[in-house]
Amino acid sequence: MSIKRSIPVVKHIIRDSDLVTRQDIRPVDLNWVVNLIEDRFSCNLVDRHLHALKRVVKHYQFGFPIKDLVQVFKILNLCAEKVKDQDAYIQPICEILKLCGLPFLKKKSSDESNFAQVVSESISQMGYLLRVPSAEVRLQICDSIMRLYSKESPKQEIEEYYPTSKSYNMQMIEESAVVETLVMGLTLVGNQPKVKLRIIQTLQCLSRSSAMNCNLMLNALAANKICRILNDPDPSGQLLFCLSDVLWNLLEQASKQELVKQLSDFECIYAMKEAFLNQMVNGHSNSDRQLRNDLLVITTNLAEHPMIPLIETGFTKLLIMFAVFPEVKSHNPLVQGLKISSNHEDFEMKKIFFNLLVALTNDLASVQLLSEGGALLALFHYVQPNENPGIRDWSPAQYEELQLHALATLISVAPVMVDDYMKCQGNTRLLLLLDWCVSQDPYYGKGNSFHAAGGRGSKKAQMCYCLRLLRSMASLGEELINQNLLDQGIISQLLDILKIMINSSEKETKINLDVQTDILIILSSICENDIHRKELFGAFGVDILANLLKIDPNKFYSGKGHNKLILATVDCIWCCIVGCYTAEDSFLEMGGIFLLLDLLEASSKRMHGLILGTLLELCDNPKTTSHINVWRGKHDSTAASLLLHLWREEEKEMRVKRDEHGRILDAKKPLLGITQDAYGTITLPSNRLCPTVIDLAENSRVKIYSIFCKLGFEDLPGLSAHDYVTLAIVHGYLDFMVGCIWNEVEKELKQESVHPVAADLDSMHIILKHYENLSRQIAHYQTDILENQEKQDTYDEQKMYSEIQHNHKQREMFKKSRQEYVARTSNYETLKKAKKDQEQGIELSKVKKKDLSLIIHKTEIAGLHTTGFWGRLVSIQSTPKELLGGPFSPVNLMTKEMCRDGPAMKNGDTGSKLKGSSCSVSVK
């Protein structure tokens, strides 16, 4: 009997691939993967290792959490050890490293700081994986580091994790010092050009904006190693570009001292020389010319340091030969077929060569090579009027820029090559160019370069740099150069230009102010210490300086250069006027002293020393003191008051011990400031000046004292009691300084444990006591001045109070008089009483004893009810005979009339007219 069995129907078949997929979905335990790889029972199960690593890559496809980085890099190091025996690990290593290039993941913001050390050590471990002998792994390491450093992090959330910021990643890479590992890894990839290029590109990326990375690279001798591989074979043609960029980054951001130390190697400079020469001779494309210019800029920066063996390797001579080509012809085969066109890269190369010539002047050994190579002759090729720019190889704008750049280069190069300058007739060339600059020939400057600022549409830029070069040469003090300039009439030429600039409508522009300043400095350098040249400066130059002194003091801080101009003006007065009596008299006649004192009152402290020194020198002229005494400043202040105010300001800055009234507080140190006193006394060699003597040059007190010695210390106008207190200190300044020096001598002897003999010690104590007593006497004198002033103030106050009392009394009397007047006009009885009192007063004032021979007329008008006095008219009706001989007699009156009318009447006619006459006289 057969039994039927039912077979269940399976609707879904589970395959092995499904089992694998479900296993992949499960979370990955990194510790289990580590144990799987390093356990001695499973260490050889390669397939299981690869499967586990594949799961790790898939699970962390968005990046590794910060907390898992320790296990991740432990897995990478274990796999790296197995690569030696099994190449199958290379692919998973590369995939994991690729994930390391993604931003790390954090759950909380605090994870960044809490796991900072873990992250930096993990990145450092990534660099150490360069030891894996696989080009694929090394390339992936470089790519991951560059991506982590430069790529912005996504903002979105990834499964409750947030990516770390780009700035955090950059900081961790810097702290990991992985760049040191990359630099050292260059020695491992000598036979792998592609990997070497990728490492250099990574260093290029990391050094672009990080000074820390650049200094870490130098710690691994990056500069030396990079220079040595400049000429290595490169199929891609990109290696030299990247190397030059890395060197440029190191020059800009790393330690210059360490960089120069690493490059002070013959092999490095030889490699750089070969690379530059190859690009100079064989480079024809635009990119080759750019690379040539980059190498030239790097060389220019290195040429500033004499430690770099450019001369010893022959690089300097080669560079000078290329720099002066084609202005100076050469038979060297390297330049025979060389062609410099007007394209932008060759134009930039020419300007870089000009900068190189300036850099070479820092090494005196290079100056001889510059002379032999004709550097000045090549530069003076551009110092000529730019009249026909079309015939040259350069465009007008390019030639103008090269011309100005050449002049700027000569400012630094010509002063160290004076003999070559004179051989090239530099003065003549510059004066001819200056004539062209002020001529009316039409020329429109392009103004495209840095040196042409302010000169667009004119020749002002050429004039500015021409004068600046003349200033550099004249300031050397070489008599040969200055006499040559004088013989060619430079004084009159410069004064004419200065007059044009002052009268120009654009005289307030920065370039015009710079031109005026340079002219004044040139004139000062030429005329100083030579009376004949000061006479050539003449009244015309004095008039120009007087006009320049009238600059508004409010413009000193405009930023355009007014401060430099006024300083140069005062210096020019000192050098071109002082010492020549005719020029000094002209300056005084034009009110120069008044202008200097106005400037002294309005200027800042930094200018006081120069102005006071000029005034002091002018005081040797006997006419100067009267001008100083006549001057009046703001609030009607005098010159003496102004000088004493400057003295007080100087002592306030030095923190000299004074009370609120300016009296001396420390009799032993009447002039010493608190800072100087704290500095103490230092033993100096015999050829060094002591601090007290140095103090004479560091402040203006000695100049103020010397001016008062010229003006005198008595009968000075416009001084207050406070000024007299300060004047007492100024008067004793010389004695105080001598006392300070003796104090320093005593302190220095004590410090050196030197014991003078008894006689010398007693003499020194007597001297010190004398100067101390002198300080106390002046302090007492100051107290007397203040007490007298206080008494005078009290007297003036009392006098003013008395005057106020008198005024109040007069007001009261006027008020009372007014009230009486109102009462008289309002009340008749009061008026009658006042009239009676008035009459009684008149009677009492009359003479009691009367002369009977005199006729007394009444002066009252009867019936008049008023207290006012009557008019001054007196009416006389008749004159008695007794009074005919008096002054009012008809005879005398007629005699006077006859004197007026002349001798027409006779005596008889006169007598007939006088008979029985009477007269009425009104007297006013």
C-alpha cells in the first residue's frame, strides 16, 4: 500500500548571492576586521580579508567617522604589510584611501576638538603609507590629501553625522606634518616620474596658502631637494612648472634665512642655472617664456642674499649678459641667435632683469661684474627724450614703462658705480632729459605702469624720476659730481622749474609736491658749505623759499607730501641761505624770520629741531634778533614766550621733575627726566659719548638755550610769571648740564670701584655741592617770582574791587539825584524848598568882603521858579565913566577896530566919535 506525501510549494528560492547581500547589510565591526586580518588562524585567508575590506568600503562610502579612524588606519597598516606578499591588497587599500579624502564625519561639534589628535595622527599615517611600493597607492595618497585639503565640505547631514569643515581639515593636515613625509618621499619615487609629479603637485597645493606647511617643508630640506631635481627627465613637461611654483611659495611664506641656507649649495645653483639657460635659449612657446620669467623672479629674490653662490657658479655673469642685451652688444654665442620681441612675456622679462640689477648691488663683489658687463650703459640707453618711439622695437607704452623702470633702477645702481656714471656722462644725459621734460614739445604719457603714477598725458613721470636720480647722485657728497652739475648750470635750471611748479594750477598734486621736494634736496646738497654756490642761489631762490614757507599748516597731514616739502624747504634755508650775508639779508627783508616762527608755532614736535637749528644759525646775523623780538603769534604771543612754551613741552615729554608751577623739585638732577634716571649710568669706552652729552642732540633744549643767549635773558617782551619761572631754568641750563656730567662721573667711579685721592675727592664734592646750591638758588628765585606775582595779583584784585565800589557809589548817587529831580518836578513845595536851598548855597559861596570900587551886577532873574542855572548871556545897559579905561571902554574897542581896518582914520575923527558914547555888550 503506497502512501502519498504532499510536497510544499516554495514560492521564493533563496540563493547564495542573497545571503551575501544580507550579510553586507549588517553593520561592520572594524575591530572584528582587524582581528580577522592579524589573527594567526585567519591571517592567510586572503579572500575573506578582501571580502571584509569590500564591506568596509561599501559601509563607509560617505566617509569615516572621526571615532573610527584609529581602527581604519590600523587596517590600512596591516594591509600595507601584506602587500609585499600579495598584490590583491592594493585595490582595497586604494579604495579606503579614496574614502580618506572625504571630509571626516562627526556627531557633535565637540568631536572636532576631542578627536583632534586622532585626526592629525591618522593623516600623518596616511603619509607614511608612501612606503608601500605601489605607484597606484602613492598616487591615491596624494589625491586624497589634496582633496581633503582643498575641497569644500558638503552641508547636508549623513545618517546623523555631519562632515568636518574645510578649515578644520586644513588645520589637521598642517598639524599632522604630512608635508614633511611627502618631501622625504621624493627619494622613494626616483624611478616613478608620474608619482614624483603628483607628490610635487600635492606640495604645490599644500604650500599655496600655508606658511606653517612651508616651514615644515623646509624642515625636511624641501628647497634643496627640489632644486636638485629641476632638470630631471619629465615626459609630461609639467614638473619644472610645479617645482618653480613650490619654490615661489617657499620664498613668499617660509623662513628666508632657512631657505637661503638650504640653497647656498653649488649643486642647487648649478641646477637652477642650467634650467634657466635651457628655457632662455630653447624656450619658444608662451608657456616656456612664462616659466623662464618665473625662474628669473626666483633668482632675483635669491640674488638679494650674498650667501647664494651666484658669482662662484658663473650665474651672475650670465644673468648680466642677458640683462644688458641687446643694448650692449656681445660676441657670446648664447646671445647670437637670441631675439627679444615686443610680446608681453619678453617685455616682463626685461623689467625683471632691471630688478635683478638692483638686487645684485647688495653684494659688492657683483658691482665689478656689473661694471664689466656695461650695466649702466644699457640703462642709460633709455635715458633720452622719448621723441620717436615708433623707430624702436617696443611700442610707445612699453618704451615709456621701460624708460621709467630704467630710471628707477639707476637710482639704486648708479650710486655704487660712480666712475661708470661719470664715464657715461650721466649728469649731461639727465639734464638734457630734464630740459625735454619742461619743454613745450607735445607728448602724451600713457601712465600704464606703477612708475608712471600721476604722469598720464604729460612728462611729469619722467621729470620725477630724473630728479630723483639727480637727488641720489647729489646726496652722495661727491665733489666731482656736484661741481660737474654746477658747471652745467643746474642751480638756475632747477630754480626755474621750481618756480613753474609753484605757479602751476596743479601744484597740490602728489607728483608735483614730490618734484618740488626733490629739487630742494638737490639744491641743499649742492650749495651746502659753499658760499659761492649760495650766492648763485641768490634772491630769486630766497623768494621761492619764502613762498614755500607760506604753506597752510593744516595740509601737513594731507598724505600728499606737504610735510616732506616743508622739511625740505627748511633744510634748503639752512644749506642755501645760512652763512651767506646777502642771502640772509634778502631772507630777512622778505619776512623769512616771521615765516619760520609761524611755522614753528604751527608745526609738530618732529619739525622743531630743524626749525630751531635754522633760527639759531640765522641769529649770527645781528639783524635777526630785532625781527624775532618784533614777531607776534597767536593770541599776541611773543617769540620768547613761544620758545619757553616749547621748553616746557620738551621737559613734559622727558618727565622732568617739576611742580605745578614749573619750579625745580630735585636740586641734584634739575634737568634729568624720570626715564633717563631709571636708565642709570653705564660705563662706556672713552670714544663713546656719555648719556648727558647725547641728550643734547636728542632734544631741543640746547637750541632754545642758545637762541636765548643771542636774544638775551632780560627785557624780553610779553612774558608771564610762569614764563619767567621757566626762563630761570633756561638761564642756568649750561651750569645744570655741567653738574649732571659731574654726577655721572661720580657714579661711574663708584661703579668701577675707583677711589680718587683725597684732594680730588674733596674737589669733586665741592663742585657737586656748588651746582646743587646753584639749583636751590634758582628754585628760591622762582619762588620769589611766584610770590611777587601773587602779591601783584592781590593788589590788582584790590584795585579792581575799589573801582567796582566806586562805580556802585556813582550809581547810587545818580539814582538819588534822579529821585530828587523827579520829586522837584512832581511837588511844588519840594521845588520851592530846593530853590531856597540853592539860593542859600549861592549866597554862602559869595565873597563876604566886597570891593567898593567894583559894581556888582545881579545874576538872578527875578520871578523865576526853577532850580536850573541860567544861560551864559550878560546884558550891560551902560558903562560908567569910571570904567571907560577898562577892557570894555569905547576907546579900546575902537582901537582894536582900527587895527583891523587899517590906518584910514585920523586922531581927531576918533575923538569926535567917542564923545557921549554908550555901549551894550553881550558876553558868551
